[in-house]
Amino acid sequence: MSDYAFFEYQAKLTNTGHAENEGELVHCMIRMKNVDRNGKRLHDIKLHQQAGDDVLFVINPGPHRAINYSSIWNVKEEELHKLEKVSDYHRVGDCECYAVVRIRTLYRSG
């Protein structure tokens, strides 16, 4: 069994004071250790929280931006290897963030 967990993360980054349907799509894959320093396996909830915090640190939206509609879910390691185009890579501690896309877009409801 691997000592790593793999996640896919998506969110919308918006400017505060603007319509929530405008913003940038943030989509990344995450690889992070799923054991602590003593080799004890960490729970998925804790891993999801830590991965989300690490992505927030990397994105650093600033005081006039907000993250809306974020979601994170487990994926298999193979999904990370399937990535064809990675626009950016960041490492925060034991967490590796592979940014797949961060594009300005307009969201439409319904």
C-alpha cells in the first residue's frame, strides 16, 4: 500500500464585490503523504482538509478575492500520471499540487 494519497480539486476564484458567476476556474491534482512522521495512516477527512488548506496557500487569493464552490475528492494514482499538460507545480511540505488549469471564465447558472 502506498504512503501517498491522490486528490483532484476544483474551485472557482472570484473577486469580492463582483457577481459570483464570474471568476477563474482552478483545477489541480494533489499528491501528498497519507502517513504521519511515525508511520501512522491519516484519516481521509484530515487529508482532505490539509490538501484544501495547501491549495489555498498556493492560490493565495488575497484580501479581495474569494474561493467559491470548491470540491475535493480521492483519485487513483493513475489519474495523476494521465495528466498531459500541467500549467504549474507547487510543493507545500509533503503536498504536491499540479495545476491543470486556471482560466478566466464566465459561469452561467442552469
